[in-house]
Amino acid sequence: MSEYMSVREAAEKWGLSERRVHKLCKDGRIAGLIRFGRSWGIPGGAEKPSDGRRNAPADTNPANINSGAKHDWLGPDAKLLVRSSSCAVYQLENETGNGIASIYDVFPGVKLIYSDLHLSRITGNDNFYVSSDTNVLVINHCREGRFECEFPWGEYGYLGGGDLVVSALPSPVKSSAYPLAHYHGVTVVADLPHAVNPLREISALLGADGLDVPEIKERLLGRRPYFLIRGSEEVSHILSEIYNAPDARKESYIRLKVVELLLFLSILRPEEENGRKYFYKTRVNAVKAMRDYMTARPERQFTLKELSERFNIPLTAMKSCFKSVFGTTIHAYMRDYRMQMASALLRDTDAPIAEIAAKVGYDSHAQFSSAFKSAMGMAPSDYRKVSVQNK
């Protein structure tokens, strides 16, 4: 790991005590730090920080804490909640919602990010994709929800539950969003100049000599903007243990599973990609406008033909694009929307059930009750009683 020096080496080089160097590391005063086990990896070319014990406060910019591969994608929405020796937890909040991002130092140059988001967009995260001086491999897995990428040439790509995508920085992505305002997943970020040697050494110890991450990047991506795998059982098995890692040994589980994921990717071939699909911006905008139009009029039942004509989009393309953007069919989306709206009205108002049924598009009390029970597991009247008791 010639790119990094130990705390002892840094102390000798800078003429400081090891204790002082540890303090500088802990306070985030040294750029490019990597946390590895109970120690720190300090970039070999790092300059001695100015002392600044009284006058220079520790750097608390979320983009710099536990830095290595930058966290700029968190943007100004991020607020540091807690930081341990191997993990930094940030709260994200803006006008579209809120969320939590937990960033683990896995190996030198490698980080894993747990995302638990209930927002539509991260302010400023588009800037994360425009840097031209990076060489980073990014692996995203969506457990729940929907992730949207817009490309400069006017097309959109989507990541849904169970999907995994490999991409790189710098990236051609123009903007990104979460169409359902709901996203749970993990991201592995490997800063290749710093990650290559540590990963080779670790894979060699496991008998997998020659794990070549730059080769994985080149083979799977080449000139592609990303490499996408839809709903793979192998991927689900590997990632399920990352999501469910026991707290007592979480860092160890994460390290093993990140190596296992990279080994899995090392044997894939580009022809095995099974789900890449683009949609043009005009059609994406049309189905988003359609969704807004329908949810503003939940009392009305629209036919697919009527929607196709109103929004000037062919019927087959409309159904396909809507499902890619929102992860479900038009009918299922509106059924769930109506049931959530009805649930809120039952909980928070005294409106008669027949009136609520009409507000969410049902002509009869009986028809609504049957649909509500099928979706929510109990009749509307019982749901209201339980909600009142819980209050």
C-alpha cells in the first residue's frame, strides 16, 4: 500500500507526536484520509497540516469528513449526525423530503453507502457527476424504490427493486432523481488509484489472486454509460447479507461481501447484461404529467386509451414507459394511491365512508369496501376503529 503512510510514518515525517497525528486524523484535518481497522491510512503526498490548535477549527464539511472518494453527491442537504471510527451518518433534508446516508470505510479507497431516502431529489448531487479528474468505479444496488438518471442526449434510465448497476466517474449523467420519493439501497464507491493494491492483496489472501478492479470497469463499461443487471438471484444473495449484517460484526461482514460482489462482477461478461433500456425525455415527461393529472383527480376513472390520446403518447409506449418510471402499471399505481388517500381520510376525518369512496373513485360503498379490504387487510369501518384506538 505504497500510496499511504501510517500514523507513525507521518509523525516522523512531520516532526509531530503520534498522538497529535491521531488527533489531526480524527478531526478531519488531513485530506484523503482512509480509516482502516483501528488505524488511519494517510496519503503519502499529504502535506503537514498547519497546527491551528486554537485558531483553526476541525473541518466539519460533510464532503470532507472520512474523505477519500468524495461525498460531494450529498450536497448542501447533508448534516453530519454521528461519526465513529469506521462510519459517518448524515441526515439529508430538503423541500422534497428527508433521508439518512450511512458511509462506511471498507478498505483503503473503498466505501459503502447505505441510503434510506424519502425524497425526490438530492440538492446539487448532479454536480457529483461532472468531475473530470476522477477514476472511480460505482456499484449501485436498489433494494426498494426507484432511481432515475437523465443523460445529456435526452434519454432516461431507471433502477428498480432488485436491480444492480455498474457505472463510473466521471459520468455522462446530467441529472438524477427518485420518482417515488422512496429509495433504499447500497452504493459501493471504489477510488481506483487508492483501491487497486489493497483489493489485490485482500483477494490474494482469499485465494482469488488477481482481482483487477480497473479490468472489471473496462470490461463491463467500455464505452457504455453503465452496465445493468435486473433482478439477479446471485446479486440478491450477496447483497441481502450486506443489508442484514449483524451490528456486532457489521464492518467485517461488509468487507467480505464487498469482495464477494467484486469477484462476482469479475466473471461477468458484457453480453450478460439483461435489462438496459432507455426512454426519451418527451415520453418520460408525458407519463410524469399523466401521473400528476390522475392523482389530482382521484375521483375519476380514466381509460388507457383516453390517457394515451390526452398526452399524445402511443398506448404501448405509454404503458412501458410508465412502468419503468414508477415501477408498476398505471392501474396498480392509481389503486395504491387511492387506498393510501382513503386510509388518510379514514384516520384523520369523520367523513362518511360512502363519501370517502366517492372521493377516491368508487361508485358504491360495497365496491370500495371490497377493494379496501383486499389492499389493507380489513374493512374501512374496522380500519377507522383501529386508527381511533391507536390515537
